[in-house]
Amino acid sequence: MVIMEAPSNEKNRPFIDCRGVCSGHGSCMANLLAAPFVLTWRATEIYCIPAMDVLLNRCLSWSLRKACYCCLDCPCFTFTDKSFPANATSLGKVKDAGSLEWLRASEVVGNPRVEGQRPVLIRNGITASDIGQGALGDCWLLSAFACLSEFPGAIRNLFCTNEINARGKYRVRLYDDMKADWCEVTVDDLVPCKNGRPAFAQPNEGELWVLILEKAFAKHCNSYAGIDGGLTLWALHAMTGDHVFRLTRDDNSTTWERLNLKNHGTAAEPRKCGLYHCSPKEIHSPEKLWKLLKEYDRCNACLAASISGAGGEAKRSDGLVAGHAYSILQAREVGGFQLVQVRNPWGSFEWKGDWSDQSPMWSKHPSVQRELWPEMATTPRDRMNDGLFWMPFEIFAALFTDIDVCDRSTGLNDLALRHDEDSGWAGPLRACGYGCLKYWLCCHGCAALYCGHQTTADTKPLPERCCACFDGSPGCVP
């Protein structure tokens, strides 16, 4: 196991050390002196510049519509990605490839003639319910989307394009482990469709972000077939650049072992990787696993789980699906019950036992229901089957065999301009003002810059501290 350690000259750092001050990782004195300038620069970078970018792009599109409306439908105006063309090569060997056609996502998603349903990049924020799986076996990827969607700013910051683009051109940031750096993937909005609807990822409420992010991964992996089956760990690492590992157990064992992800990617196989034992082996009991889940949940890590299955995905009588990736959203202990909240990216096929949506345990323990599911009484039965469910940790640990952990760096990575694309020209300005208000008056900026959690390669739980300045992590260094 690789454990991040402080450099050998850490104790000799000067009292005022400016290294890392722009990211809040300088010495306490340097951070204190530079705080007004760094915070102002970061607020401008996070809120003001993106808002101006949105307004300028809208002005350009409006000017073109007024000057020459037919230009918007001209092939010279709309963007077509020649490096990832709309043909069989980009599809690869996927099922029913011959019956698929390529259509503009902005034309097949939503309804441009109905208010509130016109296609947008993001509508009403980013949530796990935005994600649905289609005919492609990329539940591992969509599960990673669902995990990271719990932190909407982290998803928004993957998009260099801040809203729907009139040309159909989008830029997405992904971490390339072969280069050990972030890379920018440019794609158009042509997506494989069947019967006039997207064939793979299924968007919600006219949103394009899931389709665009899926296509960026497909291009990064050379084809859509290149993302058919994979490791959720790899996808989480590609979207965060942070440390990831797996906790796994044998079917007949109750103890969990840590496995580290090692990438062996090549230009032909970017996703080539393997899971390796730690040296010495790192073993965790179910009791320790519960503490780890709670600790990583507290640190806003991304967690996913699966049940090992031979021969691909298989539906079980208890409602779960073996060989399928689930997202772990919460680990809570309420009223003496240890409960785990899990989501199926399919949006269906839920756990049927204790603490499931239809379980009588909720009515038997109203205090738990009020704490974990206060809206239960107002949720129609037909809307409960949304892929989101609770289950006892004891049963969870006995059924699931793999847990993927992404120890995500938090802080400024979670801050982003959150504007409503349906709100007209004032939307970006309101979003900028609201973001700056929370950034300064609610101290979100100061907390994000100086008290964010930093990713670590160690599985040892962090101390119960609220700020990196006090827990010895790479935040403020005294």
C-alpha cells in the first residue's frame, strides 16, 4: 500500500511559505496574508467568468439568429467532430449497431416547443435521477455518474461548456492517467439513436449532460463499445483524479480486503487496468467496514458496490442484480439501526427485504422514518420504484461482495456557477450573485479553500475534525 507522507524537509519550512497558497495549502501565515486576494480571484474564476462566458455565447447565438437564421442549420455552423465521426467505427461492436442512427441530441431530447421542456445542458440541478441506462452495458459508468452527482459542483466542473451550445460543441475535462494530468475532450452532440430516441444513456427532463459525458468517455475510450463493461473505480478516478481502491470479500468470507487499482492504459486500450493486493494485506472486519463507510461518507467520498456474478448481470429474487454496479449514497445509524442507502442506476429493481420501500419497518419505527425518509407519507406508491432504497448494513455486508471507494478531494472542486438555463438573460447574473453571496457571507469560499478534505492513499479513518488545519492533512501547515 502506498501511503502519502510529508516531504522530509516539511519541518524546515519557513514561517511564511507561499508554496500552494493559491490552493489554500501554504503555511498558515501565508494563507492568512494572501486570503483576501486569493478568495477574490477564486470567486471571480468560479462565478463571474463563467457567467460572462454564458452571456457572451448567448449574444453570439442571438446575433446569428437575427443576421441569418438559416446559418443555424448550415453544416458550416453546426459542429461535427471529425476525430470521432458518427459512423460504425465510433460505435464499435455494440448490439444492434446496424439499426442505430446518429441524431443531434438537442433535436431528440426534450420538446423545443414546450416551455420547461426545451433541451438544456442541465435543468433543476444535477441529481442521480437524471441518469438512466439504455441498451449499452455501461452501468459501471452511470453508477460513477450517480455517485458523483451527489456533489453537483464536481459534475459541473467537468464541463468547460457551461450550457447548451447552439453549434452542438462541448468540451469536457477528464483525468488521463497515462499523462498523469487532466485532458480536454471535445465532442459534438450527435448521439446513437433508435426509433428517434437515444439508444444508450437515457436523459431526463430534456437534459443533455448525461449524453454528452457518456460520449466524452466513449471518445476517450475510442468507441462506445469501449465503455461496454468496466470498473466503476476507473470512471471515478477519470472524473476526479483522486485515489481509488476496492474493498472485496470472497463469497464464503465475512472479512474484507483492500485492493489497489493500477492503470496499464495504452492508446489502443485506455481503460486497461488491474486490481492488486496490498503488501502486506489489509483486512477489515464487518465492524471496521461499517466505520470506514461512515467515515468516507462523512468525508464526501464516492462509494459504489456490486455483487459478484458469473456470466454478467443476473436478477435475483430479493430484488438485487448480481454483476451490476450500485451507488452507495449514505451510511447512517439511527435509532440503533445501521442502514445503507443504495441506488440502482437503472432506476428500478430495488431491494425487497427489511427497510425497502414497501417494508413495514418504516411504520414500526416512525422516528427512523422521520429522520431518513420524511417525505414517505406524501410519496405515491408508483413513484417509489425509482432505484433508490435503504437496507440494513448487516444484510448489505452479507450480500454485496465489492465496494469501490474514491477518496475525493473536496473544497473548491465542489463550487460552480449553478444557473437555470430556462430563466433567460437574467439567469446567469442571478446565479453569479447568489453564488458570490454564499461564497462571502456564508463563508463557503473560505471553508472550501482552507478546510477542504484532501485525497489520501491510506484507508485509515481520518480524525473527527472539521478543518484540515487541525487534522494534520495537507491543508494549512503550521
